[in-house]
Amino acid sequence: MDISLKGKWAVICGSSQGIGLATARELAVNGANCILLARNAEALKGVVGQLTKQDGQQHLWVAADFSDTAQVGDSIKGIISERRVEILINNTGGPKAGPILEAAPEAFELAFKQHLVNNQILARSVVPGMREAGYGRIINIISTSVKTPLQGLGVSNTIRLSVAAWAKTLANELGQYNITINNILPGLTRTVRLNDLMIHTAKVAGRDQSVVESQMKESIPMKRFGTPEEIANMIAFLASPAASYVNGANIAVDGGRTPAL
């Protein structure tokens, strides 16, 4: 099975921590040249220094705030002006937790820009190079809420599903060029995002955080949280030549927690 990414350039969004960071490490191990895209410049500098260069890779970083779509657009224009990108990992921190009716209209607008609009900007920029190369992989890190809404994540449930529909449409249009678009749906994964969710849930329910954590683990058939590295393993596979006929799919990596098929 060919999972080598040697010679390919990958843009990994949200790569200063969590799933994005684990993804950058895994893609580098498989030979990719990694371009890290996130807002924390200092953190990105540190991550670039951690990535393996065993295959003679180059690793770069570009700081961009995903709440500013113009900044994201300028960043990707600068990247593709110097190299062709074959792999794009769309990964952005989710909206704040809370009931959907309590969310201000502005929260939906911001989330729509951070996720779907930025995805569109990035895809429009890298796809011409992918067509030229005859190889392209766009992988979106979304949520299992694409299959079933998650309690207390009103804005996120709404926006994530719109991204899934966008991705499926794009997969239908670009498959003929050997460009695949797939969605990873992480379950409860040990990240800052999960910790924040547990804090919020505990506060709303008036319970101790340890109790909330135990209840969350109990809802997972494997009785544990996932790790960012386990998500990154699936991303690396989808980015590789081995996944050449996987297109337009929503793939849950959640320990079996999602009740929907």
C-alpha cells in the first residue's frame, strides 16, 4: 500500500495544536513538505522545528487569523505563488458551545466565514495546481454532528453540516481530475476544544468536571477518548495515493460513538 507523500506539499490549517499539530507531524513522517497555517506565530515556529525532515523536506509556517477571510486569502496566494500544493487540510476551531436559540446571529455569520468561506477561498486557490499535477487531496476536519446533532453545540451543528454539503458538491465536480474531497468526523478527542466543552457542560449541569468526563467516556463503546494522533492517522491515509478511490465520504473516527450508520 502506497502511503508515501514524498515530494508533495501540504497546507495544514489550525496546525499549532491539537488535531492540526498531530496531522502536521504525521504527514511529515510520511514525507510531505508541510506548510502550517494558523494565527499563533510563536507556536507555529515551535511546531516547524519539531517536524521530521528525514526525506529532505522543507517545512514552513504562515500566520493567519481565520476570523479575517481577507488575511487567509492573502496568505494562500503567497503560498501558491512559490509552489504547487497537492494536499489541503481544512481544520479550524469550532464555535462556542451553547443552545442554538441563545446564539446571536453574528455567531452564525462568524462561524460561516471561519469555516465554509475560508474553505472556499483555500480550495479555489489550490485546485488549479492540483489539476496541473493530476493529484489533489482536500480533507476537511468537521464533526460527527454531520450525522447527528450534538447537544449544546447549536452553531457548530449548523455550520458543520453546511461544510459537509459544500465538500460533497466539490467532490462531485473535481473527482474527474483525480482530486478527492473527504470529511473526517472526529468524535470526543483529547484536545483543548474537548476540555472547554467539558467545562461548559459541567457548569451548565452543576456537576463536577470529572463526573462529566466519566459520563462522556461511558457514551463511547471503546470507553475512552480518542487522541489527535488517531485522527491524524486517518488523515494521512486519505492524503495518500492509497486512498485514490475514496471520494465524497464522511468518515467518523469516534470509537463507535455516533449512533447513525
